[in-house]
Amino acid sequence: MNVQTLLFNATITLLLLLLLLLLLLLLLLLFNYYLFSDVDHLEKIRKLPLNSTAGPESLAFDCKGKGPYTGSLMAECSSGVTTATRKKEICNGYDSYTMEPTCGRPLGLKLNNKTCQLYIADAYFGLMVVPKGGKAKSLVTKVGGVPLRLIDFLDINQETDDLHSSRHKKIDDESRMSIPKEIK
């Protein structure tokens, strides 16, 4: 081989290595962009005012985007939703867990997008529904004869209207129930 061929081969090899290095750098930049692209939207996040709500665990918005509704330690859902049996003179302003069995503890909230009804999973009162505003009404307190106790999560399959909830106890991992036809 002559010197010219060796120089040509070395130049081609160097160019290929540079091209490979540029390709790796481009892939690294694309991966970095993909990995952190959602972070760029953080400046659009705004803090939701929950006023004096203690212990919020779940948020829901109504069909018009108003809210947030949130359950609280004080047995009340913000934005004025309350149960028909909740006694203000006993329950307003309490900050003790000892009042929960009397006043309730709404932990899971979910809106049915079809009916615009707000469903509430209360740790002590079971499943309740707020039909387009007003006071929450008891819907289900037992499933299969077993009281719904300590349910703290609620989700709705928006296609089938099935409700899914979980309980605080490890023994009762999950319960599944359907929304009764008369309230759909």
C-alpha cells in the first residue's frame, strides 16, 4: 500500500468516527429532551387554594371544570358539599380523629363525566353521591352484607360506570361495585 491509500483510509476512518460521535451526541440530546420535556411545563402549574382544608387526599372537578372538591379530615368536601347527616354544631372545626365515626371522613372523590354526579368514598359512611350539587346522599353502606369501612380510594370506569374502591385494611384489598341503574 502506498502512503496515499493509507492517508485516504485514515481520513475515511476518522470521518466515520466523527460521524458516529455526532450521531451519539444527537441521540443523547434527543434522549435528554425526551426525558426532561415535561419538566419545561412546570412553570404553567398553579397552586390550588384549599383554604383551611385539613388532610386532603383526593381532588375532583365538576363537569364545568369548577372546583377543586376535596375530602378533608373535618368530614367536609370543600366547595360546600356536605352529607345530609353531618351536624355542623358537632363537626365544624373539629380536628380530632375521635370525631370521624360521627362526622365521617370523605377520602375518595370522583366525578362521573356522563352524569356530572360527584361520588364520595367516606371511610365511615360508605359510598355517597352528590346529584349535581346539594347534599351528599348515602348510596351504598354494605356490599354482600359486609359494611364498607375505611374505603379511601374511588375511581369510576367512565365507559361502564363501574366504581372501584380500595379499603385501608390489607385484608380487604379491593371491592368492586356497579352504580345502581336508578341513579345513572
